[in-house]
Amino acid sequence: MLHWHTNLQEDEEARLRALHALDLHDAPPEQALKALAELAAQLLGCPMSMVTLIDRAQQRIVACVGAEPGEGDRNVSFCQHTIRSPTLLVVPDATLESRFADLPCVTGDMHVRFYAGMPICAPDPQTGVSHRVGAICAVDTVPRSIGPAEEAAMSNLARLAEAILSARVISGQSLELAALTQHQSQALQRSVTAFGQAERIASIGSWQIGVPDGPLTWSEGVYRIYDLPPGVEVDLAYALQFYPESARKLVEDSLGEAVATGQPFDFATDLRTATGRLRRVRCLGEPVIADGITVAVAGVFQDVTDRFKLEQSLRRSAELDALTGLANRAGFNCQLEAAVQDAAERSAPLMLVLADLDHFKPINDQHGHGAGDEVLQIVGERLRGICDLDCTPARLGGDEFAIIVRDAAACADPAPFVAGVLDRLKQPAVTRYGTLPISITVGYGLFDSDRDLTLREFVHRIDSVLYDAKRDRRGTARRFAEHGRRRSDQPT
């Protein structure tokens, strides 16, 4: 454990020396600390998180999520209480504690209720003894509690923040700390150990590459993400082999831009590891500048595969119709937009089929909405059976359905495909409410890549022939034709 001090009044000057030795007062926000703030918010499920430093009278937010960086009065902050304790400070409901109930962030627009903060330490450059100089915290607007796993996560994130701050100082950005005693070297070694532990918990690692053409160094966490044994010699060309070809330029351009402009970067992409596993990774980097010259680029590397899969799953769920399992209108719009763009740019085949159930309201009126829902589900199952990888079925709402067809053979001769759709869908539906008849009317047409046709115009022309068919002869399919607008009805 680090050497904690509890008598803050006595040690305030030493604490301030430790804080000022970090030389962060006029520095831009650290990208690595921003990543830690994001991790704190994710791991505790909070909308806000911060990394703060506490000066004599001010609190400085150096990295945050859901809040604004900057300085404020130390006396009205939660973190000033965090640095008075060597352990995690948890406030389940700030309105119930006299120390916090009247703070502006509790009574004002921020509406803070829950707070969990872990102190961050740095060594006094004169003695090497560590003092609490700030905190990493997570904040919520509703009362809540946390368990042992979240407490351990906050502790490890604080240790990781300490290691990042120590690495900044050791790299030459503060000359005072470069001359620490043996006592401080031992404390640094403990920070390095904690850094490795935090890397494993957070699926994160650090990296640095010299400029120009300098060595590439990885922490154990990066080797772990790549599925490589620690210590294997790596360089940029070797590391790029694990990225898809389309992503390699992104990596090289990001490094080049950081060197040229002095600006940080943050991107996410796929990575195929040494054992063949596909991972989603996030890379943050920023230039290391000495005497006005960029001498290296350093940053943080994180495995975000699980979070990416969850986001993709939620996105897919948001684009699916809950009743039928087909794409909903949002999913349909997204798929059709991509298909229209492909057809316009590459003359790729594209046909749109719009289908509307006939006499659906009487089914609901006579048998109830449960029967109507079963009919819609059966139509959805039949559409999935008709469609393959080159077709996307969708329920647009109510009793309206659609099929985006990209199959070259079907687009070359649409009539048999549409006839098959009609034949399959017109079969009576066997439900718990009895065998119910189904009739459906279809409008369809091909995308004309030779015309300057917008997506809206394309849908409108197919919609128009569908409702012409419903008005004239239900249970048929009508095709949009450029000349004469309508072409051959196909009866069910």
C-alpha cells in the first residue's frame, strides 16, 4: 500500500507540493484520464464522472463525462471530502447528509444525489511520501448504492490514474519528480503493479511510439489485447498487420496528424488478434512534446468488444418490429437508403415490393386483436421464408409490409418472384381463432439508375401503383412502368 497521510492540516503544504509537481495547471485535458473517466461512468452505470485535482482553494476538473472541465470553489465540492479519507467515499443520497445537502450541485440544476469518489495520490518531490491530491468519481442524479465489485473497480481506476500521472512526470514534463529518492522509486514500482492490475480489469493498455521512426513500446495490457506474449518485439508495420486493410490507413493517418498538428486522436476499429479472434478496439493517442518538438506519440488502447456488441444488439433491436421480427420502418429506411445509393452509384439491381393486407380490419373486429396479431405474425414468417440474403422483408406498420429485393435474377424477371410472393401470402392462416382467409395487394417496381431518382420518389411511385391496384382490383400485383405508369395486374 502507498503511505497514506490523514492529518491534512499538517500535511497540506506537502500535499500541494505533490500536486504542483504534476505540472498540470495549464496543461490540456489528458486523453488517458478522459478514458478513465469514461470507464468509471460505464462500470458504475452513472451519467457523470470526473477526474479532479484539489488545490488550496480550487477544484479543477481535468477529465470528465457528462460535465464541463474547469475550476470551481473547493469548499462546495464532494471531492474535497474524498481527499480526507484513504478509502472510497460513497454518498448514497446527498440530500440525507448534512455535509452535502446544501451544496449547489445538489440543490441546483445538476441535481446530484449519488456520489462515489476514490482519492488519487501523488508523491511529495521532497520526501517521496504520497499525498491525496485529487479524486476519480462517478455521479448520478438518483439515489443508489454500489457493491464490492464497483468499489474494487473504482480503487483500481484510481491506481491507474496515479500511474498515468506518474508516467507524465517521469517522461520529463516535471523536472522535480525526475529527481525523487529511492523511497519514491519504490512507490512508483507499486504504482506500476497497480497499473497492471487495472489494465486487466479494464481491458486496457498503454503504448508509445517514438518520432520519427522510433521504437514502439506496449504495456502488458496491449499484448493481452493482441493475444501476444509480453515482450515480443513489435514495430508499427507489424502491429498494422492485425488491422483490416481499410483500417490501416486510419491508424497511420491518425499518427501522422497528431505529429503534424499536435492534436490528440480517438478512434475505434476492428482488430484480428494473433489467435484469429475478432475484437473491437478503441485507440486514444496524443503527442509527447519536449522543447516544442514532438518526440513521441503515446496513448491508451482498450478492448471494447463487449460494449460494441451490446450497442450493436441494441441498435438491431431498435430496428426490428417486436410482433413479427421483421425490420421495422426505421430498419427499412436504413436498408433502402443503402440499397438506393448502391443502385445509383454502381447500377446494382434493386426492386421494391410494397404489400398491403386486404380486409384486415374485419379480422380484428370479428375475432379480436389477438387474431389480427397472429395473422401479422404468420405473414412475417412467410415473408422470411420467401426472402434470402439478397432480400430484406419489413413491416412498415399496421398491415403494411415491404420487401427490398437485390437479387439479380429476381430483378431481371420480376413477375415470377412477385407471383410467388402473392401465392405464398394468400394461403389461409391457421390461428387459435380458426382458419382465417388472407388477401394481399402488391405494388412493385425496379429502380431506374439511369434517372436522377431520389429515395422518396422511388417509394412514392411504388406506393402509388399499390393503391391504384387496391382501388381497382384487390388481391393483385401491379408493376410501375416508366411508360404508362402501370403494367399487368397479376391476380391471386
